Amino acid sequence: MKRREFTRLVGVGTVAAAAGLSMTRPLFAASSLERIKASGTLRIGGVADGAPYYQKSLTDGSWRGFYIDICQKLADDLGVKLSILETTWGNSVLDLQADKIDVFFGLNPTPERKKVIDFSGPVFKNAFTMIVRKGVGGTSWDDFNKPDMRIAVDAGSSHDAAISRHAPLAQVARLKTASDATAALQSRRADAQCLVMVLALSLRAKNPSIGELVMPTPADFTTSNAGFRREEDQAWREYADKWISSQRESGFVKEAIIRNMGLVGVKESDFPPGFDI
């Protein structure tokens, strides 16, 4: 969907409202689509230490990451500016509900999240993995589902949800950020950290001695999606969903991911054989 189509959609709603047409449901009453066009700004959330998804520079406050590149193209195609609110994976849903942001890329559509926000289709495919301290071992989820196994996760994330599903008997340290969970692993306060493959590969590339990368069996594949504030008018979600599909088909999404994985030392060949983003 091109910029002219976006403008046409908003224009239809504005004309209808101005004409005072009698409708059971206002076409775009106070919708996110209207607000984005009227303000000239697309508001997204970014996780400061979420490389390669998001990364905020400590020196100048600039952002990079593949979701930054994807969102910048979305803003460009809409003809608006991009505004980034610093958040966390755990707070992103609350920021959507509070109307602080228009969209958040990088959410797994868990049953709990689907109760309160809406989602796009998949932006890309991922899988849950474990970074395991050397000597601990483990190849299956059953190996990690033991009372003496200490697992660190970032609270409220899809990693948290995965461990709740697969290792309910383990000792789980739910920490504020993924970096905090990594610190727990490094200091031996945890035996393993649950991360999706993209993040696990990034961590291992940066610090190979952190532990072994394990994709527990049976494999738990997941998706990374965009989340939206739930509203009666679905025009914004539908527009963004169609845009995401077109960018996947064109290869732009995969190219943005591979390029930004390079920023953290990961090559396309580092992904397991047969795994397709």
C-alpha cells in the first residue's frame, strides 16, 4: 500500500465526518491512522539494549537495529517522521494501551497479550533457544525442567512465557532486561538463559565464552510480530499488516535483518541449516 492509498483512506474518513454522515460506526473516528497522518509522526517503541532488534547509542542517543530500519521505511512510505519512545519488552504492551506509541515491532502474540492488544501477521520467523553455561548440559526441554536448574529471563518477554511453558519446575529468575539475565548467567547465578535465536546468536558472537547455544527439542518455533493498541477502527492495523506482508515478499525484511545481524558479528551462514528467517 503506497502513500497515496494511505492518504486516500484518511481523506475518506475526514470527508465523511465533515459531512455528518449517519453511520453506526464512524469510519475513522479518532483512529490511530488519522492521528499519524494529522500529526505527521509515527510513534514506535524501542528497547535500548535490544540489539539487533533495537540499540540506542550511549554517546549520542541515536538508534539502530533491524526494526529501526523497518520502521523508518514504514514512516518514509507513509510520508511522516519517526519518533522512538524508549521502553522495555515488558512495558511495550502497556505503552500501546496507554496510546504512547502507535505500533511496537518485536512481540510474540502470546495468548495473554492477544487478550489486550492486536497483532499483525509474522514479520519474521524465530525459535526459542538456551544459552547454557559450560558443563551444565541439556538438549531437550525436559533437561531444563528440573527443580535444580536455574534459568534467567527478562520479565514479561516471550522468553519468560516460553520457560513458563517448558520448564515450570525450574528456578526462574525474572529480571528487568535481557542484559540483566545475561549478567546473572555470567556471574553463575543462573545455569542458563532463554533467548530467541536471533538474540542468542548475537550474544554468542559478542561473547563466545558465555556458554553453549542449544535449541531444545522438540523445537519451539515462534514469530516476531507487530503489536497495536486495540481500537474499534482496524484501518491502521490493516494498513500496517498489508505493508509488512509486501516487505516480506520483496525481501526487504530479510535484508534488513541480515544487515543488522552483521552489526553484532553474526553472518547468515551462522543460522542453523534449514532455518529460514
